[in-house]
Amino acid sequence: MKLIITGATGNAGSGILAAALASPQITQVTLLSRRPVPTSHPKLSTILLPSAEHPSGFDACPTDLVEKLRGHTGVIWALGISQTQVSKEEYVKITHDYTMSFVKGLSTLGTPSQPFKFIFISGEGADQSEKARTLFGNIKGRTEKEIRLSETEGFRTVSVRPGGIIPIVEHRPEMSFLMRTGLPALGAVFRAVYPSMVINSADLGTATVRMATSDWGWDLKTEEGWIGNGRLVAALAAAKHAQQDI
């Protein structure tokens, strides 16, 4: 299959990209990215947004871009930013507006017999009722809800809510000193006392790529269309245990 990934330069996206490139089920990975990624691979191609060819960037998903992506059967949408790094308006634009522009465009790529899969990387604390105390929780929740309401027979959707994400080794040089040293240390503590609240970026990649290439994990969705970190971690552990028993 051919898979689209966004946010590949981030903590979650780097693990997802690594898993996609390693998957024998995936023949092509197309990145939609605001900047080049420090990775090269025979299966990998990148579409920069914005660019001279696509000047609207992530603000819109025009017909010519949709046609270029025809033949892809899914996307893992990991594009995002911390609410502490931008204004409220910019956070809403990146988290919600960009996502929903591409939900509208990419929803035309599937059929009832071969639905297009839209896997949205959300986060623990997202609240679809928008009653959270954080901007993150409300806007992620709003986006989750609107993605779910966009679902059709030819467009399957799910929101995955990772907790604390432990970066893969390859991504750590791209992070600040505080983040690349602090996150692994904090992750080790949480794995010991509250394991359902953390996930390795590599495991997040394994899970979402598996969901993109098969029906694995889709039964974990709640009625509101999301999968929590604890449930995802438990399902991965069970899958690994089952493989060891074979």
C-alpha cells in the first residue's frame, strides 16, 4: 500500500515514519511536510507545503494535490505543535483548521470496497465536549469530533491519544537538550509507576502503521472514535506476547 504521513519531523511522527519505512506492507511513503526531513529511503518521497507548486500549504487541499495523492490508501496525521509555542489562533489553525482541510480533500480517495483510512494523532486529555481546562484538550477534542463526523463508507477514521511520548534515538539530536534528556528519564519513571500514561515513539509507530495496513486495533475505538494510550499499550503488549508464544 501507499501511505501518507504528516508531522514526520516531530517526536510522534519520527517514530511513525521509521515504522512505515520498515513495513513490508508499505511500498511508498509520501510525506506532506513544512520542511525537509533528515531521512532518505527508496520508498520515501516528500511534498513540501507550501511550495511554488502548492502555495496554499496546509491551508487547503486543492484538487491537483488530491490527484497527486490518488492511489494512497491511508494517512497518519501527526502534524502538530505544543500550545506553549504559538498563539491561540495559530494553535487552532495548525491543530484544527489544517487537519479538517485535508479531511475534506482526502475523504474523496476511498471507496466502500477500499476505504481510505485517516488516523489522527491526538493526545491524552483531549475532550470532545470542549470542557477541558486546556486549549490543547479542547481543540484536539473538537478536531477528533469533526473527524469522526466526517466518516463515511469510503472514509474510515480513528483518533489515537498517546500520553507521554518517549522519542526514538534517531530523533533525539533534533530536540532541545532539555527534551532529549528529560523525556527518556521521565518516561522511565512513568513506566515504573504509571505505565498506561507513556508510550515509546517506536511503539506508537508500530501500532498506527499496523492500523493503516490492516484491521488491527480498530476494534479498540470508543463510540466517540478514539483510542486511549493505556488501551493501545495493552493491545501492543498482548500482540507481542502472542507472537512470542507462536
